[in-house]
Amino acid sequence: MVQKYQSPVRVYKHPFELIMAAYERRFPTCPLIPMFVASDTVSEYKSEDGAIHVIERRCKLDIDAPRLLKKIAGVDYVYFVQKNSLNRRERTLHIEAYNETFSNRVIINEHCSYTVHPDNEDWTCFEQSASLDIKSFFGFESTVEKIAMKQYTSNIKKGKEIIEYYLKQLEEEGITFVPRWTPPVACKSESSTSHPRRPVSPAINIPESATKEGSSNKEILNTSSSPSEPTAGTPDDKLDADYIKRYLGDLTPMQESCLIRLRQWLQETHKGKIPKDEHILRFLRARDFNIDKAREILCQSLTWRKQHQVDYILDTWNPPQVLQDYYAGGWHHHDKDGRPLYVLRLGQMDTKGLVRALGEEALLRYVLSINEEGLRRCEENTKVFGRPISSWTCLVDLEGLNMRHLWRPGVKALLRIIEVVEANYPETLGRLLILRAPRVFPVLWTLVSPFIDDNTRKKFLIYAGNDYQGPGGLLDYIDKEIIPDFLGGECMCEVPEGGLVPKSLYRTAEELENEDIKLWTETIYQSASVFKGAPHEVLIQIVDASSVITWDFDVCKGDIVFNIFHSKRAPQPPKKDSLGAHSITSPGGNNVQLIDKVWQLGRDYSMVESPLICKEGESVQGSHVTRWPGFYILQWKFHSMPACATTSLPRVDDVLASLQVSSHKCKVMYYTEVIGSEDFRGSMTSLESSHSGFSQLSAATTSSSQSHSSSMISR
């Protein structure tokens, strides 16, 4: 595979002639490059007027390679041929180099150029590109490639340092100016009629004001030769090394090369808006600067952005009022690193209400608008703080988080949102501070963590105690003056407090179906009828203790009592004959009874949760960490005053009679799920692996993961 390298444009704020004087001092040897042992002139040509000077040298290099490899190769030194073509009239120097040693096994080509800055004739631009193609090398191809790239990267880093070293040397000798080439007197008349020509290799326009605040990427990057020529989005756009350091950060030479090459590829092939350099760089970082993988996911994201008009979402989309009122999140100053800070009070947010009132698409669009706003704020903070800021910090307060937040369609919507954000906004989250994590958090973590990228997960800092403002807490990341008031700080935070979304704002199943969003109408929910004297029961078999039974149900009609029982032996399955039937099917939903009428509470089965009375219209979520293997029975029972004894079960004729009385009928829609013991323990391990010095789960949180009866029922 051919390895390629492309450098950014390096700008020297010195005239071309002075740079050439410094460059010539590198020969025949250069003490700043230990591997450059010697060089001999092979051929040389000078034009009569002195404008053209072409010199070819044979350079001797002592490559830093293992002795064994040198012994196998049979050489101690590697020879390169370098051809320098200096045009004093055009003020350009072009350098071509290739390897002479092992040229039938390894092919190395390099091209460099020094040219005059197109907007400032007293500045000089330098560009460099190279390629490495290893055909074969005694079975050590991979080793040779690593050695070559290491040596090359090291020399690239020294390039500017070497020129500046010799410039300083010239200055110490009193040489601060070298006159430009002028034609001989005999040629002057001819020269007076000639027109100035552009440099052979047009250089980038990086005006000195490029580092001033408020200059856009287009102003910084575009080549401008004349006002009439188009400058935006042309393949001539190049990146300047100083611009990269100022706006994108410290990158290795190979990382700079990947960015430039991917950007050039997009300019040449992509039809549509080219993303900003910061955005391209995020995709490269997300794939460890593997340019092929980064290009693939970036192209998919660009297609997705165009399809859904994401570039215009901040200008064209207004969030519904219910989001503005009940979505408990918002931007709040910045952290100590200058990253924009987003505060999310997840524990105070009615996720189920938002999904039922808005549907999944509106929530997704709102999250996308938050991410787009985050990108905009990063650009602004980069200008304000004078250093690259490409990501933001998110502070999540989980105070109030309970099983209400584990409503299955809501979790599925969350997972889809995570998937979309991970695919299209990689490396935008710099840090995630999770505060006041309750004991139900491991269950949520089990559900969502598999969908979070490993690199993103490493940025999670979790804190479960209430002393998060102490050493190792928030103050390590956020200035004391901006800690929100609801976290004990002094700064008033304008983030909405959330709260329950009124059910009057809920949308019907028909409305959701019309939008092809099947959330409430999904088949994972089952309907059940509960009659006076005929409860509905669900059997769950548990093999491993410490598994987690979760449930979620809505009381659609009537009031019910919810119970959980445990039995060591399995109840008999419902009989299908009409006389001894325990199972009754009605148009409004099924009804199944499992507990035999001869069973006695305390002998044949036991109650493992306190009875819970649920009113009509309520939504209930909960979980139970099982203590023993065996059979667990979830029971929904008709609630009346006074309540019937748990052990009293009706005869079939009583049940049939009760069907005729509508006031004796309740209806529930429910969903149950079991998280295996291994998965649950794995969630705790995964959770603990994401900790840092900031992340110290409290003793209460740790003990809750081992609790044998920790039902979390909420409304």
C-alpha cells in the first residue's frame, strides 16, 4: 500500500532570497540532521543570465534502523538523489528527491517547493509532498515502513527549525538582506517589455490578519490571485501551518497530512457544501486518522445532513413550546478549558411525557439543534480564548432519576438519538460530568452503554455522592462562580426545571402512526383486563439470583393493586376447558390467573414487594433485584374498598357474572423485561471502569447493586 504525505503551507515572514541563502547552508552536511552524513554534487547547470540554477546532489543518509535489518539488507547507508531547480526570475525553488538504494524494492518520491507568498512579496511559502511504496524487503516490509515514516516525520518537524537556525546565523553575521536577481544590462530592454509572471506553484493566501478575531475560514484559506477569479471552494484552497495550530490545535505531521488530503479529496469529488476543517478533523480523530475509514463515515454523514437539511436547522426550525417548557437542558457559560457547558437535568425530565407529546422525530431534531448550536459555540470560544476549542462539556444531574425514565419506548428513542449523534457528531463531547447518580443508574447504564463509543465512554466522569463540590469534584472542571444554584452554587441557571408533561398534550396513537412513528403502538406492550375477583398474572422464571425484573405499565381504566410474589414451584398452566379455565379472553384484552386457589400465602408462595395501589391514568415503572431463583408472579388485581384478601380467589361463575358489570373491570397495558444476573453485574463493572479521580460512586450506590429487594416504583 502506498503511503502518502502532504504538508500544510508553511509561511516564513522573510523574503525569498534570504530564505534561499539560509537553505543553501544545509549543504554539504547539516549538523541539525544527524542522519544526513554527506552530499556530493552529481551535476550542475547555470543559465547565462544567472536566473536559473539546477543542481543535482547524491545524499548519503545513516538511517536509524536495527543492526539486524542493516545486516540483512547488506548496507550501512542509504543514498538519495536530490534535484534542486532554482528560478531566481520567478523566485521559486522546486526540489525533487528519490531513493537510489533499493529502488527496485522501495520507491520513495518527494517534492518540495519554495515560492513567494502571492499577497506579500516579502514572505516565502513552503510546501512538501511525498509517497512511499514498499514492494518487498526481505519479509520486513512492515518494519521498514514504520522506520521510514518515523524518520520522515522527524525530519519534517525539523524543517522549519533548520531554516530559522540558519536565518539566525545569517543575522549574527550581519546578513539581513539579500538583493533580488536582476537581469544583466544587455537583457534589460527585453525585460522591460515582459510582464511579471505568477509563481509556477501558486501558494496559499494567508494574510497577516488571518489570526485576527472574526476572520472566517474562507478568508483564511482561499487563494486569491485577482479579484475576478473565484476563490471559494476551489481545489487551490490550502491549509497554512500557523492556521492549523491556531484554529485546529497541535497535530503531528501525519495528522496534518491526513486532514489536508481528505479535504482535497472532498473539494475534488464531493458535490455540495464542504464541511469546515474542524468538522473534518473530528471524523479523522474518531477513526484514529485512518483516512479511508474517516472518509467513509464522513461521506455518509454529509449525505445524511443534505437529506435532512441539518445545515439549516438553527435557522429554519423552531422547537415546539412543550420542548421549551419541559426539556430540562440548556447552555450555561463554559468550563475551565473554555469548552461550552451544557447542563441537562435528566432526573427532573419527564422523558415519557415528552415522547408521548412530541414523538421521537421532534426529540431527535431538538437534540440535533443542540449539537449544531454546540458547534457554533465552539467556533465562538475558539476566537474568544485564542486557542482551538472543538468540543463541549456536558453536565448531567441525575437527581430524581428513577424507573420512570426507563419507559421502554423512551429508552429506544434515546438509543436511536445516541446512534445518530455518534455517527454524525463524533469527538464533539469533550467531557461528561454525571452528578448525583442514584442506585437505579446501573440499570440505565446497562441499556445505553453498548451504544456508546469506547472513546466517548472514557470521557464519562460519574459522581454519586453529595460532596461533589469538594476536592476532585466540580471545582476541578468548572469555576466556582458558574456552578448552578440547584447544585449548591451561586450562579442562577436558566435551564428549565422540567416537570411532568400534562397528559392533555399527549398525542394519540393514531397521530403517531400517521407519522410512521410507532412508539406507543409497538407490540412489546400487551393489553390485559382485570376483573373484580379475577386478577391478571404474568409468570417469570428466574434461573440466576440477582437478576433484575423490570416492568412498565399504564392503568388505562379503573384502579388496581400491583403485587409481586415468589414461588419455588411453578404454577400449573391455565386450563383451556370452559369449566376449569383460569384464562379468560375478552375483546378488551386477555386475563390470565396463575395462582391456584388452594395455594396459601406464606406456605406455597411469598410476597416480595409491598402492594402498590395504582389509580386510573397512572404510569408505573419499577424493578426488583431477585434474591432467589424460582418463579416470580407479577399480579394486577382489582382494587375495591375494602380490598379483598390476597388469597381469596373466585370461582369461574363469579368471574363470568362480574364481566357484566363494567365498573368491576380494569384495563392495563404492560411490558416486562428481565436483565440477566451476568448482564446486571456487567453493568456495574462497566460503570466502574468509566470512573476517574472525579468518579467515586458512593457506598449507597455500590450496596444497592447487591440489594435483593430494591423495587423502584415511580409515577
